[in-house]
Amino acid sequence: MSAPHLFVDISAHGFGHLAQTAPVLNRLLQQLPDLCITIRSDLPTARMQARLVAPFQHLADSSDFGYVMHDAMCVDLAATARAYRKQHADWEARVDREARLLAELQPRLVLSDVAYLPLAGAARAGIPALAMCSLNWAGLFAHFFASEPWAAPILHQMLAAYNGAECFLRLTPGMAMSELSRVRRIGPVATLGNDCRQAVRAQLRCASDERLVLIAFGGVSQRLPLADWPQIAGVRWLVPQDWQVAQSNCSDFEPLDRPMTDLLCSVDAVIAKPGYGTFSEAACNGTPLLYVRRHDWPEQDCLIDWLHKHARCREISGADLLAGRLQEALDLLWQQTAPPLPLPSGTQEAAAALLPWLTVDDG
């Protein structure tokens, strides 16, 4: 039997899709050490290498755009509508090109998180395909655009692509996805990090009573005005390097050279928007989290409900975040009793769902 080949399409709409996919691929590689993986994504190769334990071929391209964003919190609906209408203006030709690409690569299986074009292309090429995510673009498209007169044919094509897959592995927490016909619900997926807080504190030369708070808004830019925030005694903010914050109470987290999940395990709290990767990893690793709601993002309610059951967390307002009025929220967060850690059982469940397609005999 030849080495199995898996084609994976990972959306670059933030980093959450990679956070969902990487643990599953790592688990698969434990069971299939000779697995060949081709990943198509617009995410940087180095970021994927930091999450994946084995080599892969990277096709630096994208088959979806998710949503056009003003920033990490707000969708640009007008630009998103234009992008979807452009993408579907020549939909059948796009599907034909996708089918030819997949036929040339000859994978045994296609896995998409969560673009629908590779699912349509795989169906046309006669290659099995599965989708996996906590959301799907058809559900979000219907939320934002279903009432528009031009939307129905596009939504029909999106749903046909998703429903043409062998199944859709819907992660917990996740949207209901009643619009899809082949949904299989599985548990949470998250990477478990290593607690390296002592080493991180030594790198940062922290005072003995200093607490570290990581500000993590994912892969979409969202710079906060830390220079205007009031000082909070005993708190140091860990922020992205490209924010270029030069203050004694702030440190860039990239020079620490730690995997993000290890860093998340090593801080005293995280501040984030609702997103699957950050929420699931904070809960499964026991890290307290403050969150600010996103404007009209339909996935967030199921994420927030789940987080309140499985983690120490509190909501903060956008106004309080921008003004840095966070001391009371942090104090109350740290006073909460930690619930039992949820297990990322979906990682093994997803790998088990993929495995039969990759172990069939070619001949």
C-alpha cells in the first residue's frame, strides 16, 4: 500500500482554523507516521510549522476569504458582499479548476476547515472529502445576506458544496448548523500546552508579585491604545510586537520564542475576542479569560455559553477595554473558582473519523 496522501485546506481568516486543524493532524500522524500532507492556506508557513509536528507541502494560496474585516471585531459587510458575488460569478469554472487540481494531486482524502470550494471540487473529481469546523460560511452568509435579492443562488451553491461532503465534523462548541444535512457532532479540539511560567517570568525579569496578562486577538489586526490606559499595579501586558508599545508595563510576546499554547499556559489571564482557538485552548489549559463581544458575529453566543460552563471568564465592554478599565474585572476573574478542565476529546474523534479514508488499499 502506498503512503496515504491527505489534502488539507485551512482558512486564513484568523488563526482559529489552524488551531482546530493542527491537533487533529498531529494525532493522525501518531497513527499514520508515513502520512503525506499537502496544506493549502494563505497562513505563513512558519506559523503552521509551529503547530504541526511533521513536514508538509505548503501551497501558499487560498480558496476562501471568510469575511472581509474592518478590524478583528467588525465585518465589512459591503466588501464581503462584493467578494462573494465576484467569487460566484464564475462558480462552475472555479469548481472545474479545483477538480483538476485535486485530480492532479491525487489525495485519498480532502479535509477542509472550512472552505466549501475544495469540497465541491473533490465531489466533481470523485475524491472523498470531509469538512470540520465550529462554523460554516453558508450559515454565516445566510445570517448576513439571506434577505438580499442576489443571495439565494450563492447560498444554494454553498450549501450544495457542504452537503456534498461525506460529513461535516462540527466541533464543540459550535453553531447548530441545522442548514446542513450531514453534520456529525464531536467534542472540543484544542492543543494542550506546557506550563513554562517560571522560565517566562525569568525571561521577562518579573517581580515576584507581578501578574502576566496576554492580549490575544488572533490573526486579524486589532491594536489597542495601551499608552492611554491607567497603570494597574502588579500587572504586565504581553502584546504583539507589531503594536510597538514601549512601556515598562508591556512586553512583546514574540521574542519569548514560545509556542502560543505554552505561553497561554504560562500567563495569569488572557484578554480576547470570542474565537474558537483562544476559547477552547484557554478552557482546556485552565487559563482565565476576559472577553469582549464582537459586533454581530453569530458564532460567538455558542462559544461564550460554553466558556462560562468550562472556564473562569468574564465579559468586559468594548468601552472598558479601549479605556483600560480592567482592574475590577481582573480582580473578580481571579477570585472565581476554577471548574474541572474540559477534555479536548474532539481531537481523537476527528482523527478517528478521517482514519478509515486514509487506510483503504489503493489497489
